[in-house]
Amino acid sequence: MNYIWIMIIVTLAAIVIAYQLVDCQDQVKPDATPVPPAGLASAIEAAVTEPPVSNKIPQEDNNVPIPSVVRQSRAANRHSGALSASAPSGGEAAPVHQPLASLDELVKIAYHAKEEQNAALAFNTFLQALKLYPESIAAPYFVIEIGNLLKAQGAYDAAINLFSEGRNLPAMLQNSMLDQEFVHNIAYLRIAKNVLLERTIGSIPLHQIPADVLAEINHEFAEWSVME
């Protein structure tokens, strides 16, 4: 009889413990957006040393999918001339007014500046959006935009560092395809940088690389892609 009571008590205790474990798992279940690693914003800022010095805006890569928050803001921007900050004459960057702009406002400003060929304002605004909202699903696309602007200036080291740090963004943890795109960007930029150094050309903007040199870069990248 005592043995039966002991078994009943043990069973009840096991049930209570099981419920407690389930409850604890529910509390820590990662339903919310992942929190960016500590220091990520500082690392991103450190990766990019200077804003672009010219207003050469690179062409968009239409193969990269754009998140809805970016698409909606860009569409709204095309139908509205009112922005919370506008580009000054001469292509100089204008500060984004305080209090801190919302993500939607920053996206509108950045893409408007890009369409107006104001690379400095676009660069600064994309960078601010990335620093303020690294947990956003749009954050990786800010990295792409900033990276394209850096490539257009020949700032290969800064672009490589930016894409490397960008792989730590929360949105990247759930997007293996985009992470692979970042890896390819890093590899291509490293190859481009090395080929330019070997040719003693220096870090010229990507769009100014001579055709024969660009062909060599593309050939080496194709070989790397096969070996990956």
C-alpha cells in the first residue's frame, strides 16, 4: 500500500514538473524579433569610415528582393514631394531632424535622395536607418544600399567590413539566401581589391574599372564560385 502511495506522489510530482518546464519554454520561446548582438551598431559604424565624396549612384540590383517596408515607402515617396528632410543644393548631406525619425521616414528620405542623385544624403540616411533599426527586416537591404554606394566610390575595404558585419543582423539569421548574397559580395570585393592592387591601379570606383581588368575580376570570381 505504501508503495502505491509513493508511486502516486512521484507521478503527480512528475506532472507538476512537466507543466513547469512547458511554461518556462513558452516564456523563452523566440517569437519576437531577435535582439541585435551587443555592439553591432558600433561595429557597423566603424566599418564605414567616410560618406561618399561624389554623387555617382550605382544601378540597382534587380535580382535582390525588396522587403515590403521598403517597397511601400518608395512607392509613397514617388507620389509625395513632402519629406521630413530634403537634400540641399549642391548634393550636400542634410541632417535628419530630431526627434529621431521613424524607419518609414528614413526610408523615404534615403530613396528620394538616391533618386535625386544625392549620394551623400542617401548614404548618411541609409546608415542612420541601419544604426537605429538594426532589428528591422529591412536592415540587410540598407547594408546593400550602403555597400553599393561604397563600391561606387572604390571604398572596397569599407564595403567588405560592412557586408561582414551585416551578416550578424537578426534578419540575416532567417534568410540564408541573402546571407549567401553577402558572402558573394565579400568575395567579389576582395577579388576586385586584389586584382586592382596587382595591376597597381589603386582603389578606383567599380564602374571605372577598365574592361580587361573587370573581365579578369569576373573570371577569378567565377572560379571562386565553382570552388565554393
